[in-house]
Amino acid sequence: MHLADFLSPDQIVAGLASRTKAEVLDELAAPLVEKHDFLERSEVNSVLVSRENLGTTGIGDGVAIPHGKIAGLDNILISAGLSREGVDFAALDHKPVHIFFLVLAPEKSAGKHLKILAFISRLLQDPDFKDSFINAQTREELWNLINRV
């Protein structure tokens, strides 16, 4: 699996400005909505907030992987973001989240969707990858890091 198959440099937010969970979800969804005009921002945000209401996607150790399924979507879409200040995302360990990967999947894609979530989760357990992600200064640096995996 190669993350660059599911996202591009314009889907990376190197300096998230958001300070709340809802704002982060919207900021991460924005590049996907802008690039894929069939997506509706309000629907994407609604799906993501509904998923968060089931339980936080802040998995701990500074990482969150918000995700949801969108009707009519043909392929998995991913955006990534870095918050230097950290965001209270109701993470399982109650610590601020700095690294975000947002995953939108087709409504009927359970297998591939779960494989990508598991792949991202394993990747973010690698201390070298996490350190490089957190220390990246630009979108290009983040893209080069993501493009290597």
C-alpha cells in the first residue's frame, strides 16, 4: 500500500490553524472538497462529526485518524494535517493531537477502508516517521515523507 495513491500535495495542510475538533475536521475536509467538486462540504462534515460522536478517532500519542463513509464516492480519499500547537481532540490519552490523517471511503468499501486505517495506524507507531512528520516545516517536506511510504 502506498499513501500517495490516495492523496496529493494539495491535500496536505502543513500548519492547521484550527483550535477545535469541528474546525479541524472542516479544515482537513476543505482540500478534498475543493479538489473533488462532487463532494459537499456540509455532508462530509456531517459524516465526520457523526463518526466522532460514536467515539473519538483521536487514538492517542498525538495522533488522530478521523474517517467516514460517503455515498457515491468511488475511491478512498485522504488528507493529512499537522498542528504545531496541538488540538484537544478528545483523544483516548487526553493529550493534544498534532498529526491528523482524514480518510473518506466509499460507502461499500469495508475491506480496503479498514486496511488503510490499519496501515496509517501502524505507520504512526513508527517513532522515526512521527518525529519526521512533527518536525516537517512545509507541505513539501510532509509530501516527501508521505510519498516514501
